[in-house]
Amino acid sequence: MTAETSAARHEPDATSGPAGVDAAVAEARAAQPWWDGLGFAGRKKALDAWRVLILRRADELIDLIRAETGKTADDARLEVILVADHLRWAAAHAGRVLGRRRVPSGLLMFNQSATLEYRALGVVGVIGPWNYPAFIPVGPVSAALAAGNTVVFKPSELTPAVGRWLADTLAEVVRGPAVLRVVTGDGDTGAALCRAAVDKVSFTGSSATGRRVMAVCAENLTPVVIEGGGKDAMIVAADADLDAAADAAVWAAVSNAGQTCVGLERVYVVAEVAERFLRLVTARAAALRTGDRPDADLGPIVLPRQIEVIKSHVRDAVARGARVVLGGEESFTPPYVAPIVLTDVPEDSVALTEETFGPVLVVNTVASVDEAVDRANASAYGLGASVYTGDRSQGRRIAGRLRAGMVSVNAVIAFAGIPALPFGGVGDSGFGRVHGPDGLREFSRTQAVTSQRFRPLVQPNSFARGPGTMRTLVRMVRALHGR
């Protein structure tokens, strides 16, 4: 892809804009009772048919993703695979996770039958990003639809065609009103969606924009799910398989040209193996191909202004004493950035405190795993992390100490490929979850129902109770629970 075509694809799409949001929400609101009325089985049938159609026409979606983002073919193929797997899981498990179930009634209400179920919220607004324009929004979209909601989806203004394609293909298999509606445009359209009468908003993007989304949603007390990016770290212990760790580090850092929210940006490796690990990382990263070529491993940086952010992070690190092991100023040939590896980067450099979102990897040496954990946890972000060690038990213990929503041991970003696991972070990485049971419940509301099975001989919830009723109950509770 040339710089000219890269610039052309960033022209904003204004076919919908803020003016179209209220109508889309109203139409989604009107369709929601019908969709909810299909029940879990009916919705599963429709969502399964959507998945089959997506896979049958996968080449179309791959081409659209590549046209709007410049991704390599394999990066786009991976995204479509993830779309299908997560859509399948949400459809298959919604009934089990959200359906009505009995719960114990307890001592005081032993005569009651108690049930809990998760009901649809109504209309869910989804604001998607450009870096994974199909996979990331399909997480909340599939969960919301499986739970019985209808959805109004605002794709990034850089990837409107992917958003429309998803809605159009679902409409082909759902014989009824449209349950996934797309509104296109820039941030003003997103703000309009936040202000519309939706029942929840799911947002993926930068932490700064996430704060603005929260502020607008607060005007109507609209609840939100925020995924605000990350500064993910890898810890490499002395007993780690260094070849595997280096291979994983390079892929996690520079696949999709480093434009991945759970991409690896920091590595903390213990001193006794640091030199060898750094050599392995450098050799692998140096062998990668960047540019407008069929065999490229890295495509373009999608946002032109992000190139300046990446440059500023590298320059700040070098100015503070970091050593450039691979690349540098010569890595920048807009819209492309070749892999850059830095070491000895001070912890207060923006290359370690802010999200770079480009193919830059910082490898710093630490004296111990304990120090690595402390440095990893010092970030304001807390999305994902990874640990490499020869002892899996130790790996799980280290994972448990990390302030991150998701951790992979002896792998990278494995959690994102497992549909049953919740996806989300803490701190500046946001809150709420998509994927897995937690993701299904995120787009539903609990409803507790009790039904009296029989009238009890002792009725505490009545002014007509006998004078000794409450004393008797206190004695019973002491006997059962007071020791």
C-alpha cells in the first residue's frame, strides 16, 4: 500500500453522522422485543448462521480489513478466525450463563423458591477501534446480541466499510428487523451515541478518549465498559526457554505493526540471561520485512499522527540514556515503521510510561523476578502481561502477583484467543469485561424472583407474628451459625 492510498483511506465517512444516531437507536429499540422474544435458542440459530456466512465469505472481510487498515494478509486472517470463534462461543453459552436458575433460599426464607436470571438491557451502543475493526467490536456485539439486546455500532471513522459489512451480513440471515445497526462518522457521532437513549455503551480506544466517553455517558447515568489500551509487560526468568520467549516477544511487540492494545511493549529479563535474550530478540526482529510488499511482516501505521508519537518515545528514551539495539531514526519511512529495540531505558521515560502503539520493544535488565514484578506493576495501565519460566507453578505464582486483567504463562496474548476467558484490565486500561461468561453478564441485568411455596407456621415478616417468634428465630440462628 502506498503512502497516497494510505492517506486516502483516512478520509472521514459522513454518510450517517450524529444526525443519524437517534433514528438508529429508535429503530433498534423497536426491534429489541422481537429479538429478545426469540429466546436463547432462536438467537443462537441466527448467530450461528451469521458465523457460517462470515466464514463462507471470509475473503471479502479479509480484503476489507486490509483495504481500510493496510494489515498484512495473515494479520487480517487471524482477525477473522478470532471473530468466528468468539461469535460461536457467545451464541453457544448464553443460555447456560444467563438463563434462569434456582438458588438456595436460606433459613429465614426456607418457604420461598428463589431464582436468578439475567435479562437483556435493551439497546447497547458499541464504539469500536480501527486496529482490529472486526474482532474487537464483535466481542461486545456478539455478547449483547446473544443476551437479547439489539446493538447500535459506531465503527472507527477509518474503518466504516468493515462495520457496514458486519451489519449487512447479519441482516442477510436474520429474517426480521435489523438488530445490528451501524452509524458512521467521527467523534461527534460517538458522543451522540453516548448521549442517545441506549442502555449501555462499550468503548475500545485510548484511555484519554475513554475518559471523555465516560463523562458524556454520565450525563444520563449510562453505564459503560471501557477498554483503554495498555503497556503490557513480559517477565523472563532465568530458567525460561529463551528461544521461545524471544520469538513470542517479537511477535507480540510488532505483529499488526505494534498496533495492538495487548501488544507487548516492555520486557523485564533477569540479569543472568539478559544478554543472550537480547541477542535473540534483535536477530528475530531484524529479519522481519516492513513495507508495501506481498511478503511483508509489518504493514503501515494506520494513524499518521501516531508516527510522531512513536518517534517522540524513541527520542525521549535515547535522550535519557537508553541504548538503541535495533533501528532508530532510519526505521521511519512513513507510513511504515520498521522494528525498533531499545534497552537500558529509564523507567520514567515515556517509552515506558505511555502507550507507544508501534513496533517498539523495550528490553530492560533486572536483578530478580521480584524486581521485574515491581517494575511491571508500576505502570498506570493494567491490561495484559506474560511470564516466561521453566517452572509453570512459579509462572502461576508470578501471574498472581501482577496487576493485570489477563496473564499468559509461557505464551503471549493467549487469553485473547480463548472465548471463555474475560477480556479487560484495571487502572488506565479501563474496567468491565467482554468475552466469556463475564462478558455475557456485562450486557444484561440481573433479576431475582421469589415465589412462596407454602405458608410457614412461623411468619417473621408480619406484625401479626407471635410475641416469641423473633426470640425463637434468634435461638435457631445461634444454634446453626453461631459457632
